[in-house]
Amino acid sequence: MIEQPARVEQFQQEIDAMQLRDPAVTRERNLLRLGGILMVIGIVVAAGAYVLDRSANVNSGQAQQLDALSLGLLGVVITIAGGAMFLRYSLGQFLRFWLARLSYEQQAAADRLSGGTTPNPAAAPPKVAPAIKR
């Protein structure tokens, strides 16, 4: 629902005039997915390490348990790294949208307060309130 299509066009022109670099949406989306996949892989690796540790019998003993422990630690590290990537890129997308929306809403509020037109400072000098006489 667009309330003022002319204002939306003006906002897009202002953004284009800023000459911001492209946020590389596909790269960020792929890194977001990679973070989610790493979280799942890390959980699977840690669960597999737990099963490997529980299946260790007395004969295989400590060597297999140490292997399972290091594999489980690797799974935890992969999960944390994937979670951090997922959090970073999902928050990046949200905050980029939030900032654009906030900018649009502030400009719309300024337009409403100024009567719908943006004043041209070169057109007329600002009005000064009369001095109060005592």
C-alpha cells in the first residue's frame, strides 16, 4: 500500500543520487544459507561424536573417546560459526530494510509538518517572529 507514489519516486531518486554501492544481495543470501547449513552440519557432527563416544567399548578405550571428544568439539565450533554467520547476515538484511523504512517515514513526517511541500531556502528569506515589546 503506497500512500504517495510521487514521494516514493522522489525517495528512489534520492537513493540513486547517493550512489551507494550495490549490497550484493545474492552473495549475502548465499552466506546466510551457508550459515544455516553450517549450524545443521555442526549439530550432526556433534551428535555423531556423541554416538561414537557412547559406542566405545573397554578395548578401544581412551583413544576412541579422545577422537570422539575432538570431533564433538569441532561440531560445536562449526555450529557456533554457522550461527554467527546466520545472525550477522539476517540482522544485516533486517537493519538495511529498517533504515530505509525509517528514512522514508521521517521524510514523510517532515513533509506532513511542512504542509506537503519542501521549502526552497533560496526562494524566500525565513520569517522572523516579531520582537516582544514590554
